[in-house]
Amino acid sequence: MNRVLWIALCALPLVACSRENARNMAPPAAVMEMVTQDLRVPPRRPDDTLAYEHAVHVEIGKDLLAERLQDVQAACASNDSFGCSVLDMTLQRDQTVPSGTIRLRMVPAAVAPIIEIASKGGYVAARSAHAEDLAEPVSDTARELSMLVAQRDKLEGFLKSRDLKIDQLITLSKELSSVQADIDSARSKAANLRRRIDTELLTIEFRLPPRAFGAEQTPVRDAFRLFSTNFTEGVGMVITFVAVLLPWLIVTVLGGLLLRILWRALRSGWRARPLPESESG
């Protein structure tokens, strides 16, 4: 009986420690509520010129990371109401620690469902939203397009004249073709600006929780695994150093020998010079 009681008393600190570790592993409830709540974007107006971008960091287990990345890609491609397109997607391993990133463009209503899919089985550790005001480029493009259309209409009016000569007709036709190309370019620019305003850019970064990331680090094993590579690179660096140093060493040695020979020749010449007669008498 005393032995059982003693074992139970010894186990209490271990249980408390495990509960404390579990509590540290999970993010605080207040932090979870703050980062997972939807960052409200004001309702869009027809004259709205703000282009929104969202960045989300999702912490998730190693076994679910690649699966969630594929789930987000599948949801983007399969749901037509999202108006979604994948711009970039990467899945990489830094040593033994995986990570992933996906960038998407979609309608505003699809942002929250996509984030919910990405964080299933994990949690949103950080989230930010940024808006760029495109009022100036939209206004400049509209003004440029209006001027080009007016110029095109004027040129088309000139072409209707029957008094034009052949060379004038050719010049006007070339000018009209150039103006029409500028109009097409301005319209494409305006459409791209409108697309940035009507849709939103979402970047989701998947990573392991801090404690799981630390547990995945294996510096000793990685050092042994990369020993041959590091040794080869070290030998290569030594050879490169010797190859760079050797020409300078040769030049230095030869230069020292030449200077020594020259110095001996000068000294011999000084000793062989005859003394003046006054000094010899």
C-alpha cells in the first residue's frame, strides 16, 4: 500500500509537467480568437479602387501539411463560384522540415472558405491584410483611353474625305493603326486594374508549430549525412585558394630573386669604382 502511494506521489509532477507542455503547445485562446477572426473588408462599391491582398500563416502538423496544400489547390480549381486561380505553389523541405506556400487570386467571398480549408487540422498563427489604392492609375488610364478614342475618331473622319492623295491616305492609315494599337493596350491595362480591384490576392504559408519544428531538427544526423559533400566542398575551396595564391607566390619569389641580383650588381659596381687621386695620394 505504501509502495503504491509512493509511486502515485512520484507520478503527480510528471502529469502536471505533461499538462503544462500541452498547454504551451497550443496557442492561447485569446490569440486564436484574434488571428482566426475574419478581417472584415468594407463592402465593395462600383467606384471602389482598392486592391486587397491577404497573407496567412498556418501552423499544421508534418503529416497534414502537403495534404492541406493540395486541398487548397483542389478547392480553388473545383469551385467555379470562387473565381479562383493558382498563381504560385511550392512544397519544399529544408533538411527534414517541410514547408509550403500557395498564392491565389479569387473573388472576395472566397477568401474566408479557402482559409478555413487551409487551417483544417491546424490553426492560423498570423494573418494580415493590405489594400493598395489604384485610383490614380485607373484615372490616368481612363483619361488616356478617352484621348486615344477621340484621336481615332478624328483620323477616321479625315479618311472619309475624298480629296486625300495617295500618300496622305497611306500616312493616315498608318497613324490610325498605331492609335488603335495604343487603344488596345490601354484597354488591356484598364481591364487588369479592374481585375485587381474586383478580386483579392491570398498568400498562404504552411509551416510546422515551433515545438514540432524544433523536434524535427537533427543537426548531428544532418552533419553526418552531409559529411562527404562538405568535405568535397572544403577540398575544392583549398584547391581554389592554392590556385589563386600560386601565381602571386611565383611572382613574389622571382621578384625577390631579381631584386637580390640587382642589389649585388650595384654593390659590386660601387666597390670596383677607382678612388679619386687626392684620396689615393
